[in-house]
Amino acid sequence: MNSGADPVCTADELLPAAARGGPVSHAVSRVARLHRIAAGKLLRRLGLYPGQEMVMMHLWETGPVRQSDLIKAVALDPSTVTKMLQRLEQSGHVRRRPDPADRRAVLVEATGASCALNADVARAWSELEDHTLAGLDPAERAELIRLLAKVEANLCREAAECQGQDSATPSAAPSEVADPAADGAAARPGSTSAQPESTSSALSTSASEL
């Protein structure tokens, strides 16, 4: 009979039989799941869902960007990003408008009202970092970042993702043709056809999420 302990947080030495050929992959999967849960708790205090902060980080850094390019940058499903933007627009953090250079495309940008959120997200991200890496000294943290970068590069090559992130991981350049589903959906902010918000897999975004 199970003692009631959360099996995800139990330090069992024995792996499931099917996972014994991939102990590191099993560990990464467990860590990614727990990291996402911890991030979600911090983000809920700010009125955000996991993944929305990554969209906002990109917008704060780049300024106005086409929605189709934003989708490529955050490497998420178009319907997922559309749903995120609908929520962020409703909360006053982003605005969408037609691109003057191409009226078929939509530009997305952070609003001035999102500046306070920027500071809140930075604090939450720092808190998550401290919680995640508690007990690791600076050298161990640096080594972990180095190893995760190598793992990410391996997975980028395997998934043919991460264009432009690392010159050591070449892949085909993304199409310059705008995704009609991406920009078209943005032109209809009231659309409810988007999928429930999700970052899909923590491994498909960036090493910073691990």
C-alpha cells in the first residue's frame, strides 16, 4: 500500500523498468515537471500562466514584432500563442495592430502599462532561480548551465529547432512566409478556437526553464 507520499517527490533509486535505458532523460523529465509547477505558483501571483512570461520577455527585449515571428521565437504552437496574447491583451500587457508594411500581418508589442510587470517577473524569476539551485555553489551552478547548454544543443539538432540560437547547431532557416493561422487569428482577438495554454514540453523551450 502506498504510504501517501507524492511519487514524483520520492527519491526512489529504482527507475521504472521502461526507463532504465534512459536514467538522465527520466531525471530531466521529473525536474522539468517540478520546475514548471514551481514557476506556475510564482507566476499566478502576478496573474500570469506559465509561458506568458516568456512571451513578455521577448516583447520587452525586441519591441514590436510580427505575431508570426513571435511564434517562431518562442517555439510554441500558433493557437497556443494566440490564446496567450488574447489573455495578455485583455489584461493590458500587450497590444496588437496591423503591420503598416503589410496589412495582412499583425504586430504585437508590450504596452507601457506592462513595465511594472517586467519588474515583477524579474523578481519572480530570481526567486525561482534561488529555489531551484539552493545548495549549489557558484561553480556547480556554472557547470550545470554548461551541461544544460550541451543537452539543449543535442535536443535542438534532434528536433530541428532553435534556429539562430547557436551557430554550433545549424538547421534550416525558417520560412519567411507569414503563417496565416498565426497572423490571421491575431486579427480576430475574440476568437475562441485556440487550444488551452501550454508550453507543451519544458524541454522544447530553453535550458533556462530547467
